[in-house]
Amino acid sequence: MTINTSEFEIGARGWLYRQWSGQFYPDDLPDEWRFSYYSNQFRTILVPAEFFCQSASQDIEDWAEYCDEEFRFYIECFSNTNWEHIKLKLACLNRHLSGIVIRSDKNSNTSPEAVKHLIGLALEMAPTYIDADVAGSIDIGDIPRLSNELGCVCEFEALQSDWVKPFKRSVVLISAASGQEPKQLRKMFDSFLSNDSLVVYSLFFAGSVPNIKDMETMQTIYTLWA
């Protein structure tokens, strides 16, 4: 399998982590400058649902202005998210909006009709990614027929599972909090190359505090490989 620079991207779920001060951000960097700093180092971001819902439209427009043409946003939402509340905010990102990531939580409306309706609304805005719980609310056989712009969300450990096979694109989350050896990260990267059922990957380091050093190492591995 061949992955080119448009088919593999590395980022984090969120960017405002005080633990990153000193090890990634300069200690004296104001919070309002941190996104600009982040976007100069990485090419994509997964914006957490709660943070996006609470952000003002002007702030979201500023994100799009502060990054360059190639930077891409993925926006997380839950299947009970008020779509009308976020639709205009999504539009503020314009060409920078690369994907909508629909996940399930305990308060989600998981009726097949509600899930399909939300997926349809999201697909009108951008390629859309769903997790296993959301997919489980509808007939798995319907998934490939809904749209070729529909992808899956999975933890790295589930990358080889059968449920991801109908998809051609995936948002992959790495939630490990502790740092990993470069050889472990290289092995992880090799596993993407060996999974020929997928052709597009968006890899986000997640967890309570994404490990910025692992992100930098993985980006170096990819840069050397590419």
C-alpha cells in the first residue's frame, strides 16, 4: 500500500493543555497564540465537541485566519449534538473543514432514524466519520451505501477489526498517556501501511493529555518515510 502526503495526517485532539508548556509551547506563550503556534508545527487538529460548541463564531473564524491554506480541521460532535447550534460555526471554517467526527455517549439518541438523519446533515458539510457505537445503531450493510464520504472512528487497537473494513477512510485515536519508544511508534506506523482496507488516515493523539513528544516522533517517522 502507498500512502502519500494527502492521505496521512497527524495531529492532536485539542491544543490547550497546560502540560504542554515548556515541552512544546514556550512557557510565556499566551493561550490566544497557542493555536497559531500549534498550526505551524502540525497540519491538522481534532476539535473536541464541548470546546467547539462553547467557542464563539468569531473565535472559529480567527482559527481559520491564523492557519495556512493546507491546515485541516476535524470537528467532533456527539449524536445528541444540537446540529442547528453548530452548523453556522462549521461554516466559519470554510475550506479548512476536512471532516466531522460523530461519536456516541450515554445521552445520545441512537434510534436508527436519528442517527441516519445526523449523518446525512453532516455529510452535507464535510466527509463524516462515525464510531462503532454510532454504526451499531444502524444496519451495518447500509454504511457503504450511505456515501463514499463516510469513514470510521476507532482506537488504534481496533484498526484491524472487521468493523472498519467497509470503510476507505478512518480517524484513528491514540489515547496512551505515557511516552512510547520510537521503535514502538515505528511499529505502529508500519501497521497503517499493512492495512490495505483503508486508503486515508487521520491520526489523532487523544487521552486526557495527548503526548506531544510521541506526536513529534510520529511526525518525524512519517516525514522520513514519505
